[in-house]
Amino acid sequence: MSKAIITLNNICKVFDTELVETHALKNVSFEIHEGEFLSICGPSGCGKSTLLSILGLLDLPTTGQYFIHDVDASNLSLSEAAYLRNEKIGFVFQSFNLIDELSVYDNVALPMRYRKHKLSDAEVDKKVMECIAKVELTDRIEHKPNQLSGGQQQRISIARALVNEPSLLLVDEPTGNLDSRNAQMVMDTLNQLNKEGTTICMVTHDQHFADMATRFVHLFDGQITEQVASQKVAG
């Protein structure tokens, strides 16, 4: 089996208010291996978004350990977490999160502007064009996001997520705002990237798309109820 990029050990997340204590995650443990396509599925309110926030270093667990490339990320400072996040993790959001005032090219280039180790303009240009070519939208580089279809915007957000060559692509409900045709195109893009070696962890409520991954983790009430290889592997 390939090396584990991510290891979660007994992750718990508790949200406290004056009136109630909510246990969003309860003793969640699993690994994500290099080259894997993992889907996290379950009903609304089961803890998927909370788990994705912890995986993406946007939040910290209440208890438990989270390792990314053997680095214990459970108690990082905000600056340490931000550096690791930008260097190791790419994000694809349901709502695209593209900047309307910027061209497709500049949206994709944006994460590279925040790298700790700066690249030359030529290096940035080469990488941006490579990533836009991967999602087959080279002819749209001068367009603004509002000039694109929803499916095209999501594919551009995938290109942006890839530009820093992350170890892991975190994908949050990528088809949630798309019609069935565009949703399938986005999933075809993700599948192709995975075949080329990109490690993907995708949160989805759609079992049809969850089954396109090589393995899925099912959450219910903050706990893992099932971890299985999908039919994509078996068949």
C-alpha cells in the first residue's frame, strides 16, 4: 500500500455554547494514502464539513492527533497552519470562491503569490498554463468568472487548487451548485486528475458521486459507521 499522507487518530471536535455542548466528531480515525481518491459521505449535519475543516487546517480538533506528512498538525499556531495549508493542501469549494474582478489566469495564479518561496514570473506562467490546460479551458484565460458557466467556474477552481502542486486536494461538494451535465464533467475532471496521481479527498452527500472514488468513509452523528472500497476498485 502507498504511503499515508494524512493520519487521523481518535479525532474529536466539541463546540461549546452557554446552553449546549455539541459533539460534532467522535473518535474519528482513518488514513488517506498517496494517489487515493477518498470520498466522505453522510447526511446533513453528520460532521462532514467539520471534518473537512480539520483536514484543511482551517480548524483544530478538541482532542486527538492529526498528522500530515508525519507532521503533528493538532496544535500548530495559526501561522504554522497557514504555511502548511498553502504548501500541502489545495481546496475546491462548492461555491467556487473565484474573484469576479480577476481574470481566469489571475484567479489560478493567486495561490502562487502567497508562497513562502517565491517563483519567477516565467515559472508562475508555466504552472498556471499547465493547470488551466489540465481542465481544458485554455481558451478562457482572459475571461472573468461571471463570463463562464458554473461547470467552467468549478473546473477553474480545480486548476487554482492544483497550481501549488499540493499533496492533497480537498473537494467540498463540488457538484452541489451544478446541473447533472456539468456535475458529470467536473467529476470526470477529478477522476482524470486522480488517474494522473493527484490524491483527492471529497465530501459529498451524493452517493452516486461518492461511489466514483476508490474508497469511501461514511459518517453518521459525527462517527464513522463504515469504511469500504467502492465498486470502482472492486469492478
